[in-house]
Amino acid sequence: MKKALLAAVVAFMALGVGAASAQVVSVSAKSLPWSEVVNFNDYYGWTCISCNNGNGSKDLGGVNPYNWVAPTVVSLSAGMASVTIDYQSSTAVLDGYAFDAAGVAQLTYANYPAMADGYQINNPAVRAPSYYTAASPKGLYGALIVSFADSNGVIVGTPFEPGDSSDTVAIPTGASELLLGLNEANLFTSNGATSGSLMIDVTQNANGVGGGVPEAPTYWMALLGVLALGALGARRMSA
């Protein structure tokens, strides 16, 4: 009986193994969310939208390459169905203002554009990464932008803005990595007063969105139930 009870407990605890995989990553305050080179249709920064480079195609401007930092990349584990993005803390400063995953609240229409439509104010030739998200209104300067991508860094699906709250998103077919960067258009070239980073918890879930992966207390309560049933069975056998 003891062996059967032990086996039941081990099998139950195994249900929680591999259900989720969490890690905290650092996203530089100078990190942009994807490469314009491999995502030509998702360009941002100093890019001319209305003109062309002489052969009918768009100019690739982008931000100052000496200030640009590649996105933070998280490899997606096989068998995972969704990812939960959860803001933890920040030491980030952009153009002299401290900010978090929701962006720089001080950089508004009074002094800099909030980019609510994904464009720089009064300059529709400058797109920000938030232009390509489904958010409405679009995020502030410095807002965390996350996208799924394949192994070549090509965006899969639609980029999203988790902000300061926890956000769980289903992993689209064909995605093998997660890209994390910030909503920036051109301030990296302004005064160099950009530093620090955002700390972001990235949890990969075996279940999809709303899949109902139990919290740890739920596992323990269920375990107590298993133990109680085992004790009751043992008492009946001894009787």
C-alpha cells in the first residue's frame, strides 16, 4: 500500500514538472525590438515612407547604428503553447527621464510625441515600432514591445505591448524565439542620455492562453487529498 501511495504522489508531482519554464531577462533601454534588415516591411525610425530610393522601394533609415542595441532574444522551448510577459523592475532612463515597461510618461505631446498613432507627431514620415502592434492608442516612447520570430529573426504574427501588467500570449506556428525591445523612433540620436534596462519575467507555458495550469497552492491541496485518500485506504485494509 505504501508503495502504491508513493507512486501516486510521484505521478501527481510529475504533473507540475515541465508545465512552465520561467526566466528573468534584461532589456536594455537602448534595445530596439527587431531588425529592419530582415523585417523590411516593419521599418521604423528615420525612414522615408512617402519617398523612395530611386528604384521604387522604401528607404531604410532607422536609428543611429552606433547607438542601436539588438533586441533581447529568448529561445522558445519545444512543446510550449504560450508565453507570459511580466514586468519586474526598471533602471531605465530615456532622454533624461526614468521609465518602466509602459514607457516614458513625461514624453508627451507637450514636449515630445506620445506616438498614440504609431507616428512621430507632425512627422508622418517617421514610424515607431508601436505602429505595428494592435494596441490602440499606441504605446509611449520607451514602451516594451514584444514579438515572436523565427530562427532568422523574421517576425511571426503581430508584435504586442504588454506594458506593466502581466500578459499571456499564444505562441504562433513557426515561432522559435521571442524578441524584446523598446518603442523608439529617433531619440537615440538626440543626446545620448539613454541608459539602464528593464527586468522582464518571461514564462513559457505548456498550456495555451486560458489553459488552466494550476497554481502551486492548487497542487499542494490536491496532494493533501491524495494523501488523505491513501491513509483512508490503509485504515480500511488494516481493519
